[in-house]
Amino acid sequence: MMRFILVAGAAMLTAGPIGAQTPAQQPAAAPAPAAAPADPFAQAIAARQVADFARRERDPYAMLTAARMLQQVPMTDGAKPAEGDAAFSPEALFAEARTLARDDQALLLQIRMAQSSGRGVVASAFGKGLVRRVLDVNPRNAYRFTVTAKGGEPLRIGAIGDIGTAMYIRLLDASGKQLCLDDNADYAPVCAVTPRASGQYRVDIGNKSAARSRTVILSN
């Protein structure tokens, strides 16, 4: 009998607190929020801003970043684009990066590899991408066209002319009411509005400079 009591007591001393051997269950982690869909218009405009910084600072690495940002955005050419290309294109920005790189052979190789990696891409996180037109806007003149917009949804149009030119964008509804004007003597104006009603809207892309401007027009 005494032997049984001693064995039982030893067992109680070696046992942990009740339930201590069962790991506490951690609450399930909340699912990560879904990533916002990529915005091709915003990335294209951001690429232009990075390119401006690279030119000011003469920074080839920044220019390479701008080229890669624009390279990722798929473009759908609008009807009858002008022949040739404008300064705002991945190829042109890669060329500027090479110029800024000068004799840095390691960087030049990096630029060549980045430029070739984007060829053949037919789909991306941006979906259909942007509508892109390349055209010449004569000095002190304007190019006019219409777009069909859906009410309640953002409409964004950007014009990126030759560096040093003064461009503007004006957006009007069917009644002639001005909805947006970006006229700040900049070479890359942008209009962003949310029309109340679906319908036709007129866009004026103007060049206030004394020289013709090869201009890229982007619209979502």
C-alpha cells in the first residue's frame, strides 16, 4: 500500500499544470488585404516625373528606372498615330540613360539587359493598358478630338510634348462647358475628371510654343 502511495505521489510531482501540455491555439491570422489593381496611367505619369528628375540630376540610374517603369505599361496605339516616335517612350528613355551612363560599361550592360527583357510582353498586371497616340502639334495651334466617357468613372488624359515646350489640355462637355484646364506652361499637362453623365467630351491639346511638338497623348 505504501509503495502505491509513493508511486502516485511521484507521478503527481512530475505532471505539469492541468492543460499545460496542450499548446494554446493562436487566433487565425487575418487574410492580407487584396493588392490594389495596378494603375497604368499613374505609372506612366510617374515615369515622366522620374525622367525629369534624372535629367535635372544627370542620374543614369534614375533614367533607367523611368524607362523600366514605362516599359512595363502596355500601350494600345490610337487610330492613325503619327509616324516616328516621341521622346516619351521606353526606347527614348533607355537612350537617354545610355547617354548619361557615358563610359560606365557595367551600367551600359545593365541598360541593354533591361531594354531587351521587355520585348515580347503581351500581358501584364495592367490589363489592357493605355490608349496612346503620337502626333505633331503645330506651333501656337491645337489638336482637337472627342472621347466617349462613362458617367461616374474617372477620365484621365495626359499630353507629353517635347521638353521645353508649353502645352495645355482643355476638356469640355457636349454643351461647351469647360470641365478641366491644365495650362501651366509645362510640357506635360494632365486632366483628370469624373463626368457626371456618359457622353461625348471634347479634348483640346494645345501648343503655345514657337516650335512644333511631337506629342504623346495618353488616355485611360
